[in-house]
Amino acid sequence: MRAWVKPLSLRAQAAVVTGLLSFVPSSVVLLVLLVRDLALASRLLWPLLLWLLVVGVLSGLIGYLLSGSLLSPVTRLEGDLAALGEGSGELQPRLDDPAEVSRLRAAFLALLRRLRREQDRRSAFLAALTHDLKTPLLATRHLLEALPTLDPAGQQALIGRIQSENQRLLATVQQMVDAHRYERQQVQLEPQRFALEPWLEEFRERYAARAAPLGLRLEVQGSGEVLADPAALQRAVANLLDNALRYARSEVRLSAAREGGEIRLRVQDDGPGLPAPFALLSQPFTAQPIEIAGIRYAAGAGGLGLFIARSIAEAHGGRLEAEPGPGARLCLALRAPAAARR
């Protein structure tokens, strides 16, 4: 039901409560007089009632004045927040605040930090969107402009390049869509028990053709069974292999091994290694530019592949971590139950 009466301020409430409390002792005196001497109480009734009223009003006034001092930290916090909203101030901890107000101020500070992180990530996302989509779109436009000037053979070759750019554009969009879904945990897994050896062999066949033109040696080894979503796990390992092939100097290794109660999938390359802390690189949209192997990536343009791989591992109850050692050594460890040994 809608409130038709505006609630009193805290200062007014303090004044009312203080005034009402002042009636308690005087009311007790009046009751004692009524019990002991009714005639005397009758003669003093109006003076006592007047006294009660004066004391109540004075107590309420004193309570109102004192509450202003007690609520001054809250008033300061209100002023700081108002200045912050106008862009002319900064919310900082204050040593002279009571414990309750300090906790409230700390909660506001934590909320502001979170909002700033989200705003930075939003800006990074827009930067990634602009950077990663602009390049293939511009390339496609230039190719289409050149198409009418070529002979049939040249046009056929150019159409192939346009299709390649289109595939690159679609892959970028899908990567961003998947990152958004995993960030909001809107992914449902369909785990099943499957053997890793033929699953790994598919990676060998698919990526050997990509590694050979780059002069890279691809090693794939491992066996066992695991309970996981094959498609999601394939996506995670594919993202790690794509990065490894992009930056490796001579070789890339994919291995699977059972260690304790885990299945650990490792992707290792002999490239320059991780250029920044893994926690930063595996964020979906970072506000900082990253330089990898001499190539500078704009803010927000990197990290989607690692973030998706990490999210898939965590969705299985596992984790993705960087291991110490030369080059880039990323280990996707699944805590999902491995099949019992036979």
C-alpha cells in the first residue's frame, strides 16, 4: 500500500523518542501519588501534567540538537556522495567516522570500485569490438572494390579471400558472443564419459595441417577416460592450441595425463611465454593494451580465448592455470571424476 504520510527524518525520530522517554519517570511519580494520596494527586494533577509537557518538549528539543551531532558522520557521507555524483569530489575513508558509518562508507567504496571495473570492461569491450571487427570489414570493402577490375581467374581468387575475411569476422563475433555467455554463466554442459585417445587424435589431424606451413612440430600424446562435455572441452583446448600455434617458435605439445583424481590437459609451446599475469590475460575484456611477441594488441582485443577456456574448466569443476617453465605452459585441470582404472 502506498504511504501517504512522509516518514520523519532520523533527527525528528530521535527528538520524538527522547521526548516520550522523558514522560516515564514523571508518570511513575504521578501514579505513586494517585495510589498513596488521591486528594493530593487531584490538586497536583494539572501542575504535574504541565510539568510533563514542558519536560517532554525540552527533552525532545535536546534530543533533536544532540542527534544532529550524532548524525553528522552520516551527513558528511551524504555530502561526499553528492559531490561524487556531481564529479567534484572523491569518496575516501575517514578516521573520525564511527564504526557503523565506516562500514557503510567502505561498502560504498567497494561498490564504486566494482562499478569502475565494470565501466572499464565495457570500454574495453567496445574497443575490442571496434578493433577486431573494423579490420576484416575494411579488408572486405577493399577487396570488393577491386573485384570488378580483375579477370575471371583473379575474381575467383579474390572471392576466396573475401570468404576468408568473412569467416574471420564470424569467428570474432562468435568469440565475443561466447565470452558474454560464459561471463554471465549462461552455458549448460552435457557431460558424458569418453576416451581421450581418439579425442586427442582428432586434434592431431586437424592441427597438423595448420602447424606444417608454419614450420612447427605438433606433438599430441595421452590416453584415459574423463567425464566432461566433449564439445565444450574441445572448444577450450582449441583456444589454447590456437594461441600456442600463433606464438610458438618451433613446437607445440598437447598432452593428457591422470594425476591423482584429476585429468590434466597441457598445452605447451616454446614461444615468448605469457606477457602479463595469467589472471589479467584470462579476463574477458581488459582495459590495458597487451604486447605479445612484439605485437601490440589494443585494449580489450585479447584474452577472450583464455577466458572461455578458463570458464569451461571452471564449469566442469576444474581450473585453468599457468605452470612455471620456459615458454607458455597452460594446464587445464579437470576435477570432474576421471573414469576408474580397470
